[in-house]
Amino acid sequence: MTTDILRHKRYAEPSVFQPTNLLRESRRQNGIPLGEVPSICILDPDGNLLDYLNNKNEAVKSKYWACYHSYLYTFEINGLTVGIIPRAVGASYAVLIAEQLFVSGCELLISITSAGIITESKPDKQFALITQAIRDEGTSYHYLPKGEPSELCQKLLNKLKNNNSLWLEVKSWTTDAPYRETQSAINAMKKNNVTCVEMEASALYAFAKANDKEVICFANLTNTLAQKEGDFEKGEDFGSVEMINLIQNILKKLGQ
């Protein structure tokens, strides 16, 4: 017997299980005080940026973050206090955290994930702004019907348009099975003008669109799917200084 997993989706129907209720129980069980997270938060799937900040004693663990499965730290950048959560890898986990962030005081979420290069682009650009993502994961289908695109909202895109900035604007392929990136799948994505492959963007954008939230997904173009030795290099301190520079430029373009 097979089951059509899209059959019983009712996109306008609210969820019985709400993030506010989960966080309430976590606070009760773990003695976590009420309080808000910063209005701007960063997802750092590789965790390298937070490691760098911790090594420099520039990150402070939040006492208000009540998620059972992650820790949130804060740091200062451009005169702002920003939140950062490390190692939120994969669509379902990233969206679980996003759901909880946006009921905890977050108003803008920026994800900066490592990505594999599918189609070679400008070699002088390390980072890519994901403007649209192919939905090859399961989480997005709980938020948007299968025919709807998963993409950066137009308001944020207008602010981040590439005018000789640090990043490219690209279409990405979001997968939840990285070790099933077959040559046939890669060839199909190349024909669809896909630049890179990662594991979170399409689900985060679907969540954002369904809930009218502000989410921006960037890719750090770090590898060619481990097809050669010496892949996955980001540079000094695992590219953390470049990531800080990227965040500073993003916030500047957003008027922060």
C-alpha cells in the first residue's frame, strides 16, 4: 500500500501543535525566563562563524532561547545585537528553528549555508544570494502547494539587488538527500539554470511565504561535491571573517 503524502494537506488550516506551546513547556521544565531573542538572527549551519566568535570571546549565550534542540548566542555587529544559531542543517530542522525564532522576537532571519557548485559562475564571487530554490525536499510541501515557487520575497530582493556587491544572485537546488545527488539529477539541474545545491533554502522560503515572514538565504560556494581532494575550503578561520563582512553588507543594504 502506498500513500500520497500530499493528499491531505490543508494549507489554510492551522496546526494543532504550535511553537509557542512547545516553548512554554520548555521554559517550565528548564527554568528559562521569559524574554525575546534579537530581532535579527543568523542560521550558521556549519557552525564555523559561532566557533570563531566564541574563540574571540565575542559571543554570549542567550538565557531566553527556549528551544529544546539548539542554543542561541548573541554578538555585536554594525552596532546591533544579532542572534546566531549554529549547525541547523537540513530543511526540517532549519524550519523548526525558524518557527520558534519568529514567535520569540525575531523579525528577520538570514541563513548562510555551504553549497556545492552545480554550474560554474563568476570565480571572484564566494557568496550567492538564493533568489529561487528548487523544492527537492519534503518540508516545503507542508507550507506551500507543489505548484508554487519557493523564492525570496520581492521586497527583500529589491533591497539586495546585486550592484557590484559581494554576491551573485542564483537559483539553487534544495535537497534533503545529499548522497543521492546523481549525475542524472545534476544534469537536470544544470538544464534548469541551477547554480548550486544546499539543504535549507526552499523550505525556509516556503515557510516565509506562507507566514509572511522575512527570511533571506545565502550560499557560501565552498565545494564541487567532493569530486577532488582539497575541496570544501573556505579560507582562513573557515571563512568567518568573510562571513562577518557579508553580514555587514547585508545589513547595510537593508538599512540596518
